[in-house]
Amino acid sequence: MRGKTTVGVDVGGTFTDVVLLRGSDLVTAKVPSTGDQSVGVMDGIEKACERAAVDPGEIDDFAHAMTVSVNALLEGNGARTALVTTEGFRDVLEIGRQNRPSLYDLDAEKPAPLVPRRRRFTVDERATTNGIERAVDPDAVREVARRIDGTDAEAVAVCLLHAYAHPDNEAAVADVLETELDLPVSTSHEVLAEFREYERTSTTVADAYVTPAIDAYIGRLVDRAASAGVPEPTVMQANGGITDAATVREQAVRTCLSGPAAGVVGARASVGSAADRDHAGLVTFDMGGTSSDVSLVRDGEVERTTDAVIGGHPINTPMVDVTTVGAGGGSVGWVDAGGALRVGPESAGADPGPVCYGQGGTEPTVTDANVVLGFIGSSTSLGGELSIDVGAARDALADLADDADLEGPLDAARGIYRVANATMTRAIRAVTLERGHDPRNFGLVTFGGAGPMHAAALADRLDISTVVVPRACGVLSAFGLLAADEKHDAVRTHRESLSTVDASDVDAAYEELETTVREDCSDPESAVLTRRADLRYAGQSFELTVAADRPFDPEAVARRFHESHETTYGYRMDEAVDLVNLRVEAAVERADPDVAYDAPGDALVDEREAHFADGATRTRIYDRERLPPGETVAGPAVLEQDESTVVVPPNWEATVDPDGTAVLTEGSK
């Protein structure tokens, strides 16, 4: 019996990663990302199927994560969007908040709103938190539709005052617009049923802005998959769960950061619970070709947030809490006007890529620095196909050394390595120390094509004693797609002091939300429902999310809130606690992949000089896929595999777990 065949495909900025699991046999592949991402996705599936001797028509499940929506937001090339809002609130999207991220920068500029003023329209209506005071006039809405039709709009967002509580007017506006216009319409009460006009408007506009691109992309991918006999894909959402393609075509904003979310899910699935390794939690560190993503896993659960900003635009849908910095393997090293060596955020990408790829790249990158340092050698074959040009990398670093007034390519490589590591260290501190967590109590799980080359150096900086490198580390986001549960979220604003709240009213509201998310599930009967609540001290502006009991227990959630506030901010208060939002998640759980690992041994393949913090040293090179379970490799060493390279510095050692995971631990200093 061959067992079930599942495939996961994650599109990154540089490479498209593929994992194919046939029974318990794991096959991986990596291909360059393409302009039309669906082309690269199918190329990757064909490559993985060829390696596994599987016909694409034999695939039973296909899960996918992509960057279409986040690219549209970051690059500003989404749909031309119109906004319809309440009269008097036309400019909420542009006014935003008074917060200034660069407080002392006199030249700081706010990002341009996704909808220019000429495509922002209003209707005369009014709802309060208590109900509808003035209904919309359908004829007035038809006039707005006529004016929108006279613009170049490709999508419409509708966000009316207090529609999160009373959506009748908003639904009526949407009905008229959908009848009069042949355009997709996003409504705030369906996208984000929360108070705060600016964030709700921004999120709804973002949904409309990316919907045409997501709809077109998923349509192309479904057609290409069908032509190859591959099932229609399920798609990773930003919340760390998958859903069907039809859902994301209707709720496109939920796909933002789907790739990073898949990586964190893959890290959790590969490592198991933090308690298994005697840690308070896990820091996940994904370093790809363009950027590095850092997140946390605590108590076996992926950390999530509802307060994200992408390209300067608030996106308040539930998503895995990921901090991203512009430091990846393809990040370019350069010298600023003051003569300081800098790294990123510009990236060489996959085309032409780093200089050492020999595909026309001319700018020195982090990958080129790793080549000059000896972590990647001339015999290394990236992705099983791409050879390395060491001489070209040295020449590029030599030019950078001249610009930076350094002695030579080796000094330039050391500088790039240190600067990139400093950037990534700050990202890890942002999700640990700045949130009340001591990184020394965490393990570091590293993945991505470049992450395992830098992880031990980062752990040294942060006094983290354990680094975990999953077997599929080079394609872990794709692996995470095979481990992700199906998830659906719903939220409703319910503002009231906990001291006066009627628990039965809260339970009734929760039950309505549970009915909504259960209906969205592919298997409603097996859905596991989780309740959460957003709370804050009276007078505060922002909330913390804690678990809520069934039935609702005001004292219990207040106690959890006090504890969470003290952990996050270092103190608790005697003020009254307010309930703000009710949240429900429905999950159709899937078992983590069961992957067989059997290695033949005799893994030592070479030796070469590599440069560490204490200088150059002869370093053993191992074929990681030949290291048997239980084997321990003392540093300095390099463990090579097709999609990634693991660097084990002096005074560290790597032990292979039964599933092929490499666990790096630090010896005595």
C-alpha cells in the first residue's frame, strides 16, 4: 500500500518550495519563483513528483501558501479600489492615527492611502451602537454606483459607521453596488466586525485591494492543477490554518503572510511541544532569500495577533504573530553615505540572484559572504542543481571591501555576516525581551535556505543554548502546509465592564459566533471551538487577548488578563477591566505528518577552511542525509543538504534525532 500522497507548496520571494509526502516517505524540491507564481508552483510539483516517481494525478491533497496578497500591498500594485463610507468620514483612511513611527524624523512621510480621495464616496446614513437611526436611500446609492462606474475602479470597499454592530445599512449599500456594478465588493461587517473606524476601514480596503489579484491567481492555479490531474488546492491563511480556495477568493486579505505562517506551523509540528525539550517556548527563525521572519511558539501553540501592519497599512484580521526584517540570503551588502557597511533590505532575488550563482548577479549578498567564509563550498549543489562560483563571490566582496575601506573580501564577508546577524538578533529580541520573555529560556528553531547557517551565531549572541534544525529545514514552510489544521475565525465587539457584564448575554453572543464559524468548516461535526476575549483596563486604548471559558466566567478572564498584562508590560493595575471583543476559532484538526528517516551513515564527505569568530579552522563537511539517528557531530562542522546548510561552530555539537532533526547544543565556554 503506497499510502496517501500529499503535497505542500510555498512560494517565497526567491524560491518556490515543495514537500511531497507519500505514506511516510518525504521528498523535497526547490525551484525558482516565477512572475506568475502558478507556473513555478506547477514546476515544483512536477519536479517533486519526478523525484518521488509519482504521477501528479496520484496526489490526494494539495496545500498552498503564496505571496500574491502581501506583494500587492508592499509593491502597491493591487486593484484600483473605491471606498464608500458614511457622510463626513470620507477621509478617515487618510487621517489615520496620530501615532508617528519616526517621531524625530522631520522628513518622514506617511504611506499613501490605498484609495485616493477621488475614489472615496459617501452616503447619507447613520447607525449608532444602539441601532440604525437613518436608513440608506437606494437611489442615492445608485448615484454613487454611477459615479464609481465613471472611475477606473476595479474593486469596491464599503465601511459605514458602526456597521460592526448594526450592518443593515452596509449590507443594503453592498446589495445595490453588486447589482449596479460588475466589481467585487468587500464589506467591513464581513471582513472585520470590530469597532475602531480607521483599522476597520483599512482592513476592508486592503481586502478589496488584493481580491482581484488573489481571485485571478487562484483561478489560474486551479486550472493548471486540473490540467495536470492535481486536486484543487487548499490555501494557508495568515491565521495559521488552511481553508478551501473558494473562501480565500472571497476573503483575500486573510492570505497576507500565509507563507511565514506556514513556516511557524511547520516548526511547531517538527519539534513538538516546547516541554519536550525543557524550554519555556520556541523562537522560530526563518531566513529565506529576501527576508527573515521570527515568531514564538508557547505551550505548544503558535502566537497570534490581530494588530499587524503591512506596507504601512493596518491589517487587523487574525494572523500568526511574525516579525519580519529585510535580511535574507539574497540581501545585498552596500556602503552608505557615511561609509558604514549595510545589508538589505534590497535583495538580489532569484533572478539574477547572488553573484556566486553565476546567473548574472553583480551585487554582493549574504550568500556570497557565506561562500567566502567557507560555509558554502564549490562542491555545494543548491537545490540539487545550482553550482557555486567561489571566485565570482570573492571578486564581488573585494569590490565591496574597496568601497568600505576594508582589507579584502574576507573582511567584507565577515562584516556582512555580522551586520545581517545583528539585524536578525534585534528581531528575536523584539518578540522575546520586548514582550517580557527571556530568550535564554527558549529553544531556537531555524529553517529557510539560509537560517541554519546563521542560527548558532544568533544563539551565541542571545545566550540561547539549544538550536533545533528540522530535517526539512530548507522547505519547512511547505512542510507546515501538511501539518496545518483547517481554521476559521469570527469576532464581534461587545464593550462592557466585567463588573457589570451579564455572562448569559456573552454566552449567547459566543454561541452565534460559533454557529457562524462551524458553518464555514468542511466537517462541522469534528470542529474544535475555542473562545477568546479581548480585554483592557478602563481608560486604556488597546487590548490583550486571553482564553475565555465555556460558560463565560468574568472572574477567570479578569485573572488571566491581569497575568497577561504583567507578563507583557511588567505591571498590573487595580483599575476595572473592560470586555471589548469576543473571538471564536473553529479548527478541524489534522494529524502532524509521520515521516520516516533512515540514513546509511558514512556521512563525512570533505574538509575545507571556514572562518568563524575566532578565526580560520579546518572544518569537516558532512552529507546531512547520511547522518544516522543518534550520531553526534562536534563542531566546527558543516552539514550540507540540497535545500539548506547547517553550520556547527566550534564549541557546539549537533545530534541527530530519530526523525532526522539536528539538535545543536553549546558546550562549556
